[in-house]
Amino acid sequence: MAAGELALHYARLGDVEVANRYVNAIKSAPSEQLTKHFKAQSQEARAVMLMAEGNKVKAKNLANKAMANYLLDDRIEDAQRCASMVAED
């Protein structure tokens, strides 16, 4: 699994500490090596963690950014998953 997949996996499990390690690793990568897909996974992982904390506004903003990055990388199913997070009440 790539760092983005692991960040998203641990965020969904609720292991914030481990998820943040992977998110920080992605953030510290040189920008020329960071694909839209990795960036989107990092944003989605952070959105999942924020949603779990109850911070819906920031979570939805990050999910929206992740959705845009997924769409730019032609990852429609991933973008739809983020869209459903944005649409939640």
C-alpha cells in the first residue's frame, strides 16, 4: 500500500496518530513527486479525521478539494466517495 492508501485506511479505522504520520509524510514529499492521487488521498484522510472529530465544515472543505484532485486524476469512484461526504448533513 502507498502512503496515501495507508493514511486513508488508518483514518477510517480511527487511528489518528498513525494516519497523521502518513499524511505528514505525504506533505513533506517534494511537490514534483506528489501526484494528484496522493494529494487527494491525504486530503480525504484528513477530512475523515476531521469529520470524526465533529468539525464538519473543515472536513467538507477538504473532501471537496480531494474530490477535485481525484477528478483531475480521472478517479471517478474516489471522487464520488468524497462527494457523498460533502453531501452529508
